[in-house]
Amino acid sequence: MNATASFRNQTPFVSCSPHIRRRRAVRRAMSARREVNQVLKLFDALERLQKREDGQTMAEYGVVLAVITIAVFTALALLSGNIVSAITRVAGYVS
């Protein structure tokens, strides 16, 4: 390989044939397309995360509902004696 040929391969401003310029343009376009595809993949991944977050929100609502239900049943169990006596007292007043 002579010095002139290696010099041409290293510098981007050396005059070259149209088919080489076209090939380089295609490579640049493919590189840009790859970058666009990577950005689109990132957006898809973010969309999937957003959809997953909605599912977690529903799960959180379920947990809150379960805690409230347990609290209500616990309160009823602890106050059942007082509730029964109050109902009995009201029934005595009515009859």
C-alpha cells in the first residue's frame, strides 16, 4: 500500500467517486436510523413501565380496601357487646 492511498483513507475531505460518497451517505443514514430506533425502543419501554404502574395502582387500592375492611371488622368485634346492649336498650324503649 502506498502512502497516498493510506492518506486518502484517513482524511474525509479527499475527493472520491460518487458511489463511495453514496455508500458513505447510506452508512450515515443507517447510523441515524439506528439512533432513531434506539429512541423509539426507549419510548416503548417507558410506555410499558407506565402501563405497569397502572396495575400497581390497582393493587394499592386493593391493599387499602383490605386494610379498611380488617379495621371495620376489628372495630365491630371489639364493640359488639356494647352494640348488642344498645340495640337491646332501644328495643326495650320501643316495646
